[in-house]
Amino acid sequence: MTPILILDEAQIELWEAVAFYENRCAGLGLDFEKEIKASLETIQQAPGRWPIHLDGTRRYLVHRFPYFIVYLPQEDHLWVVAFAHCRRKPGYWSPRAKKAQPPSRRRRE
């Protein structure tokens, strides 16, 4: 399976979301974390399965929670650039996606 690397900003988002859900209801944060892990395993098994968006990312909608995982497939790994809430700040991760791409794959602006 393809290794997954998670950008620091995305890692922070993930743990903030886990804490948010855990504060709402005991155990819900752990459920969210389990869903994220299962989602990452699904992406890892078939990273090209989800469509490419204009910013070059692919997105996987997490089951049960209003989040999607924004990632970039690379030759030897997958970059997770965001764990994004479906209804907050659309596209905020685009600058991260540009940072995570190798120079040869970056789009000219």
C-alpha cells in the first residue's frame, strides 16, 4: 500500500476536530478518529478512485461526519493536505496543496 504523509496543518485540524467531538459527547471524538483511520485505509487501497479537482487535489467524503479528506497522490506516497469540514471555508487548503506538490507538477499562475 502507498504510504500516507499528513501535513502538519492537517494533523492539527484532525486533533482539533477529535477534541471538538469528544467535548460534545464522550466517545464521539474516538468514533471520529476511527472513521478517519478507516477512510485513510480506503484511500490508501485505491488513491486514484476519486476525481481530481481544479487545484489538483482529490477528496474523500468521510462516512458519518461532515468532513472530507483532501489529498494529493504522489509517485511514492499520498499527501493529506486537509481534514476539512464540508461547510466551512471552502478551498482554504489550496495553498497547502501547492506546497505539497513537487515543483514539476505545480501549475503556473
